[in-house]
Amino acid sequence: MATNVEKANKAAEKLAETTRDSYQTVVNHTVGLQERNVRFAQGLVDDSIKELRHQVESNRAMTRDLVEHVEKQREAYQTLVGQSLDAYMDLAYAPLSYYKEGLRAAGRVAR
């Protein structure tokens, strides 16, 4: 039969073993949490970088489109100003053209 000392030693061993198992469970759980947190943080960083790159490319495309539209507007304004200036000049010189034609007609009549 086991003596009281042997029983106490076995009880102490059992306590140490269960305590070790408990600590091992906590450590494993903590390591698992840390790994998940690292993956989560890495995912956030990766997703943020991807989103920022997408936004940069989207802004570049929008800027290119705006530059094209501005160029078309500039050309349209140049055309409008040129045609307006031509129309104004025609209007300004209309009396002179009319007078010039009158002089030609008078010259033909005089001959």
C-alpha cells in the first residue's frame, strides 16, 4: 500500500501536470490570438494599400479625362472667338465694302 508521502507526491505531480496543461492551453490560445491579430492587421494594411492604389489610378484616369475635356473646351473657345472676330470684322467693314462697290459702280457708269 502506498504511504501518505507517496500519495502526496502523486497528488503534487497531478497538480503540477494539470497546472502545466492549463498554462499550455492559455499559451496556445494566446499564440493563436496573436497570429489571428497579425493576419487581421496585415489584411487591413494590404486592403488599405490596394484601395489607395485603386484611388490613385482612378484619380489619374479622371485627371486625364479632365485634361482632354479642357483641351476640347479650349479648342471650342478658340473657334468661337475666331468666328466671332470674323463676324465682327465683317460687320465693321460692311459699310466700307458697300461704299467700295458704290465707287466701282460709279466708275463703270462714268466710263
